[in-house]
Amino acid sequence: MDTQQLKQAIMEEKKRKGVLILAHTYQDPDILEIADIVGDSYALSKAAQNVPQNKVLMCGVRFMAETVKILSPEKEVLLSHADAGCPMAEQLDPAEVRRYRETHPDHAVCAYVNTTAQLKALADVCVTSSSAVEIVARVPQEDILFIPDKNLGAYVQAMLPQKRIHLMDGCCPVHNAITPQMIEQARRAHPGAKVAIHPECPYEAVRLADVAGSTKEILDFIHGSGDAVIIATERGVYDALVRQYPNRALYQLEPELLTCHDMKKTTLQGVYDALTGKGGQTIELDGQLLSAARGSIENMLRYGGR
């Protein structure tokens, strides 16, 4: 089947089987077109809670499908590509975090939602990139182990000097590749353009940007502004925006570096195969793990997370 035939077959199959398709913003535009809901990872998980479908297909990476399952344990959750992982989410050994808790019992453990169910289960509270500063500010402990992303943790530390943020050596290898020199070079190439960056990038680069925020916050900034913008996050954001705004002055910073190859493992053929039982993977988490991981997300909501 060609691309259009595959899209049509997917639309027919998901309707026939009552499957909700979720797609992260970093997916290719063809995947976004066949999705029912597009957005950030946590927003997708929340959205899946409020739909009638009992079967959900995640076009993203494994931790995203796990978070859907954590919030909707009664639903059947499929990951469109079984090998689509997230290096940052999977970098830390849960045993290392467990040892830290044992040796620092008075410290809080804060987990970025972009991590595995096992690490969420060891955390006191989860955060998203848009709520991290707000949530950490409300955690009563002054000492906080922030996992797994050392860059987002460094950003939180810069925003909250009254806290003592402790870090482990985890990061998004895509965003971590950005340097201050790349930002400065892009500004010289595009005079007057604003820089919008994700705080998963090193803080030395983040501090040079005009806007730092989650994928949604970057999109909201661009939707609400007529400015020329240099986009310093995964290229899927740029790819979607240039289709929507073909005449806008939008520039992708370092497109080769800022490509998440795990995200790009999802293809139309893979989605079709998952829908027809020929591919994908069902997410299975035991009850104890589900409960513990859900607790850290519930604490995020208790502290005002969205």
C-alpha cells in the first residue's frame, strides 16, 4: 500500500476495533495525521483517561505507553513499535536510586515524568517539564534528588536557588547535544529571530534563549507570536509547524542532531501492523508497580501539577 492507502486502512481499522491512537508531537507529520490526540507525553496519558475507548495505541516511546497504563490500568495499552525506547528514561538503574534513598532518608526524590515506571515507583513526586519548577518549590524538603534529567534538574536549581538539587548522570542525548555556541551561531545566521528552547538542553544553552519551556509551551509561544523563531528542540516540532505556517520565518536548530531516532521508529506500516495484531507490544505492569508509580503522579497533582 502507498502512503494514502495506508492512512485510509489505519483510519478504517481503528474505527472498526475502537482503538484510540495517541501520538507524541515529535512523530512524523504522517503519524500525526492519523492520530486522534497529539501532544506531550503526560497530556496524552491524561487525555486517554477521559475517552470511551478501552484500547489505546501509543505512537511514541515505551515510558509514554507505561504512563498511559499507570493512569488507565483498566485499558489495553499498545506501543506501536516494541523497540522504541527513551535513552534518558532508561539510563538510571533503579537500584542506584534505591541506595540513594537508603543513605539520604531526609531527601525527597523527584522524578521527571519522562522516565520508567520503576523509577516513578521509587519517587515521592513526579513533574513535567512545564510544572517542574512549581512542583519542586512546593516540596517541603530542601534537599531533592531530581531524576533522571540532569539538565532539567539544573534548570530547576537555577530557578529555585533556595533548594539543593542533587543530580545523577542522566539526560536526553538529543537535547544534551546543544551548546551555547550553536545558539550564538543561529542568532548570527538569523538576526532578530527569537530562540525557543527545551529545558532538557544544557542550562548554559538554555540561559541564552528567549523562551524556555515544554513542547506545548514552545508551540503556544509560536502560535501566539508573529516573530521569527529558532526552534531548539526535537525537529518534529518544526516539521509540524512548517506545515501549519508555510510562510513563517521558522528555523530548526541543528536538524540532524535534534532528531530522536527512537521516535522516528514509528511508521504508518508499524501502526497498521499493531492495529491488526502483526506488530507492536502490549504494555504489562504488575499491580504493585502500577500502584507505586501512580502514587508519585498523584502527589504531583496534589502539589498543583497539571
